[in-house]
Amino acid sequence: MKNVIISDSTLRDGSHAISHKLTKEHITAYAKAADAAGIPIVEVGHGNGLGASSLQVGLSLLDDRTMLETARKNLTKSKLGIHVIPGFATIKKDLTMAFELGVDVVRLACHCTEADITERHISFARERGKEVFGVLMMSHMAPKEVLLDEALKMQSYGAEGLIIMDSAGAYLPGDVQSRITHLVSHLNIPVGFHAHNNLGMSIANSVAAVEAGAQIIDASAKGFGAGAGNAQLEVLVAVFEKMGYKTNIDLYKALDAADIVEKEIMDAAPSIKSVSIVSGLAGVFSAFAKHVAIAAKEYNVDPRDIFFELGKRKVVAGQEDIIVEVALALSDKKKRGQHG
Amino acid sequence: MVSKLIDLVKADCEEALASSVSQLEKLKNQKIFITGGTGFVGTWLAEITAFLNDRYHFNTSLLLLSRNIDAYREKAPHLAARKDMELIPMDVRNIVEIPSDVTYIIHAAATPDNRQHVSDPLGVMATITKGTSVLLDSSVKLPGLKKILNISSGQIYGKQGQGSEAIKETFMGAIDCNTITSVYPEAKRYAEALCCAYWSLYKVPAVIARPFAFIGPYQFLDKPWAINNFIRDALNNNTIRIIGNGLPMRSYMYPSDMAFWLLRLLAEGNPGTAYNVGSPEGISLKDLAEKIKQFVGAKSKIDIKNMNEDRSRIIPDVTLCRESLGLTVKVGIDKTLQRSILWFQETGHTR
């Protein structure tokens, strides 16, 4: 029976869904439940990762230290993971602090064509004995050959696993199968996949990834994540079990953990809203949804038009300021259309 | 550098040279120009030459070319201050003229750090290709040149098959040149071909050394290689992680053996010939991790993740060196590991 490692992004990607307002009580309750369920890795933090709390991408209710300390206290078997984007997270200020607090797994992420920026962070984390995965975000924006080239860089820097993220929820199973197969056949390290559900494909895409050889799958309880949410963790546990893959997760306890998320943490269950479908089709980062909604309202334009325009401009995470620029341009065009 | 560490290195040199000094007779009273003179290989060549001069009155002088001599003065002040060693601050790519009294050259400029290979592929390739080219051009003009030793790499053999035999110099390795990780081995292959061309055209007496893996003093543990990670994690009582099944076989040579082998190749190697330099004593990654844990006395857990079925073997066949030049390994794997661990502990380089 083959093993699949499930990396739980509930307390990190889910943070996007509640505008980074995780409380100590949320973290305590879910971390305890995830630990009891035997979930291998539990990621915790601001949606954009360590050091990301800012006006640009959203202020976090709790600081990183409080979130990590709280999680650490409640994780005895599960490893504590962090999402790290160089630029947001610095080595001296953020990584050092996170390591002092007992983080086990570092998921070093960058836009899918910028692996060069991860070298120092990966090296530092490996030198401190941490388990390090390289993460290529917005991976639908690059062909499989480019993804492999970037992945080889991360492998050379010392990454012990390589995860591609479908940050926009843009993939169909065939896209995932093609990319994962290519990476698995050329890398010496295990490959992983992180789904978003914009087109309703998160479970199907995660299954396609595992069938193509992926050994690490990201998932969130109840699908709690940015935009239309992630692959639903408890569903994946059940599906993988049925397929004959071993996750070492107790299904009943995973279901209990999911109930906690539904009752105590999330405002509303993730659903595939019309803007989610549009952002998936446009290939735009799922976590833009809230920013787009605000801009659309403020400038009285259709949020779906904003998404398609952002897709044309190939914007990536961290370029949230362009949302307003696009909304303004669309508003201007609309006005000129009315008067012209 | 504390005298205890210098004494350790001297003892290593003494052991490497014991009963073998006469094999380096040709290097007496010679001037050797070394590119990459202050790197790991260059520093060991300087250590063993210093020992030859101090103990055996070889009167061999070294010109050590380096991009960063200040760092060298800090790393090895006892070598930097010696009268038989001259430091030349220069990038190998900028060589125009080599002093006319140079009689031997060792070309060791290039970094084996695979992080740099992918982050600065053009710089890495230029150092190897252009560096070798300008060095060979300059060497043609030397009136008394007796030998050039080009330090290539065991990586030129490419990816090894599962469970393949020890690698002979005649092995026709295959490298997919269209991938970023091939930048270093492909450049090294080109440099070997350049040496061959200069030997064919101008009879430049170029000998090729293909080094494999080494561990010991003057290395750092930051590079993401299995043995470095194992030692570093053991020294910090962290979990030693093996992604695969622990069955891949590797071998590691102690640097005093490496330095002696390289000088022997410089003195007696046949121009136009390539020689493997490394230990033929294979060890599985699982056994390596266990030995390191034992020698450190670490509480580390060894976590074999079994996430791949790799059974590759990267071990050199050194029959050519042994039979034609009488070279043997004097420091076995246990001593290699014990001395390396002691070095990292004493220097405080535990990360």
C-alpha cells in the first residue's frame, strides 16, 4: 500500500477566508483535533505565510509568534509547518523566531518562475535541521518544462520535497497529471500538489496528482481556504483510503476536526461563487477574491470583469495593488463609454 | 586557527606522505601555479606542500590564484604568511600571463556547490570554460612547463544506473545537457576536451583528475549533500532524514589522501590520460548515517522515509591510479568520519 503525506493547510490557507482573523481559541481547538487525528503536518499562520501580515495583503489578528506558540503547545505528534515567501519572511526576523518556537517543516514558496529567490531561505532552514519543501505557486502560469527547471533549482538548494500549487484553481485533471508526471520522472525528491476548488476540481485534481506519482497532498478541513477553498481534507482521506493509499490519518477524528472548523472557525462554508469560477478560468490567485469584491463595490464595476482583466495582465500574489488600478481603469472605460 | 587544528592537519599530511615521499621527488625545487588556490582542494595542496618543505626540504613554491585572498588569510593564516606561498588576487578568467618560471600547474578553479550551479549557471560555466581556455593559452607560452593537472569532476560520468558497478575512467556516461543541473558537468566535459585539444595541437602536457566525494577539514557543512546533512544533524542532535530507502551507495575520501593523490598525478600522471580520484570503499547512506550518529554520540533519530527506490552507486574504480601510480587509500571511512567530526566540533562549524 502506497503512502500519501497529507499536509494540512486549514490554519494557513483558511486564514484567507476569514481575512486573517484566526484567534488563539481557533488555533488551539483545531490543532488539538488535527493532532488527535494523526495529520502529519499542520500549517499555521497568515494566509500568505510568515511575516506577511501587512496592509498590502491583509493584517493578521494575531502576530506570528502568538499563532506559532499556540499551535506548538497543542501539537504533540503532528509536525508544525509554516508557509514562507522570501520577501515577506526574512531570515533574521522571522525564520529565526519561528525555529526558536519549534517549527518542524518549512514550506518555502515563490512564484513558479522565481525559485532563485529561495536559495538562502532553504539553506538556512536546512542548516537548522528543518524539513524543507519547495513550493511553486501559481504553477498553471508556467509550462511543465519551466516548472521542472525551477524545481531542479529548489532541489539543488536542498529542498526535500517539491509542491506545485494550483493557486488559482485553474487546472483540470489532465493538466495536473501531465505536470506531476514530468516532475516525478525528473526529480530525486518527492513531489506534491496543492489544489483550489474554483472549477470544482480540487478532489479530482488531487487524485490525478497521486495517480501520477505525487506523494504529498495539501488539503484543508471542510476545504477551508482562499477563494473557493482547497481540497477537502476529510474527503481526501476517505477517497485515498478507498483507492488503497495510506494516509495514517484516523478518518473519524479527521471528521471531528472538520466539524470544529465548520462550527467554530469559518464564517461560511467555502462555495464556488461566480467570481471563483471566473478567477479559476482567468487563472488569477484565489485569495484575490476579497480584494476584488471590495474594489468592484467601490468603483462600481463587475468583479468578474476585474478578474478577467487581471488574468490578461498575468498578475500574481503580492500584486494586490493592481486590483484597484484595474477597477479604476474599468470604471473609467465604463464612464467614457456612457459619455462617448 | 588554533594550533591544535593545525597539528591535526599536519598529522594527516605526515600519514599521507609516510613511506611515499619519494613518489613526489619530481616536485622538488619546482614552482607550482594553482588556480582555485584558496578553495578546499587548493588549501589541502598548500598544507601538504608546506609539510613537504618543512619536513623533507622540498623547496617547492606555490603561486595561489584566488578571487578572495582576504578570506584565505582569515581561514588559513599560517599558510597565507608562508614565504613559499604567494597569493595572487585574480579571477581565473582574467589570466593573461603566467610567471615564466612556473613548471607545474594545477587547475582547480570551480565550485562544486550545486546551489551555485543553478543560481549562477553562466558564471559557473564561464569560470570553467573560459578559465580553462585562458589558462591553457597562457601555458603554451611557458618555456619550462612540465605538467598541467586539470581538476575535472566525477560528475562528468552523469547519472548512474541502479546498482551499477564502480565507475571506470572508460565509462561512457550519459548527461542530459538540456537541464540546469548539467551546467557543471557539461562545462567540465568541455574543459577536459579543451585539454585534449591543447595536448593534441600544442603538446601541452595536460593530465586529467576526476575527483569524486571528499569529507574533512576545510569543508563546511552548509552544502546540501547527504554526508554534510547527516553530520550537521548529528552534531545538533536533530533527526537525520533520508528521503529514500538508505540503500544508495557512495564513497568518501579523506582530503590528505586526496592531496597526495593529486600531487602524485601532477608528478607522474600521463598527459592525455584521465584518472579517477576518490575512495573505492562504498558505504550505503543508511550505514553512513548510523556510523555518523555513533561517532558523534548523538541522540538523533534516523528517519528513513522510503519515498523513493533509489539504489544508485556512485563509487569510483581506482584501478588505474593504483596499478599505474601505486596509489592507495590510507584513511578508511571510519577514520575519515571521526576526524571530520572532530574538525567540525573543534572549529565550531556545526551548521
